[in-house]
Amino acid sequence: MHEREFWELLEEVFGRSYGRALAHDQRLTALGSMTVVEALQAGEEPRTVWNVLCDQMDVPDSKRWGKDHVAPPKPHGFGE
């Protein structure tokens, strides 16, 4: 997943205003309490940040990937 795709999904799943607010305000406990923006700036994989955000916000897999419902491949070493 590219960062551009991350932002598109954020808007699609959470809505533009709420998604942007989450990105700046929601602390991701699984990523050292960084916000989405901080985690991406720190070099975290967008897919990892997306999964952590969705887990924390209780977004089910069926809604997590937008209208296509196709999850991108996991980064090497993640979840293995």
C-alpha cells in the first residue's frame, strides 16, 4: 500500500473530515502512541498504520478496504 492509497481509504472508510481529524488526533497505542501522521512521518508502513488504526477503531475486515474489499499484501515480516 502506498501512502496515497492510505489517504484515499481513510477518506472512504471514515469520511473526509472525520478521517483527517483521526489522522491528527487519534493516538495509536500499538505504535508508541503516535498519531497516524506521526507514524507515517516516522517511516511506518502505511498498511501497518492502516491496520492499527482500523483495529483500534473496531473497523471489521469487510469494511476496512473500501468498496473493493481487497486487502493489499502484508509487508515482509508483518504478522508472521
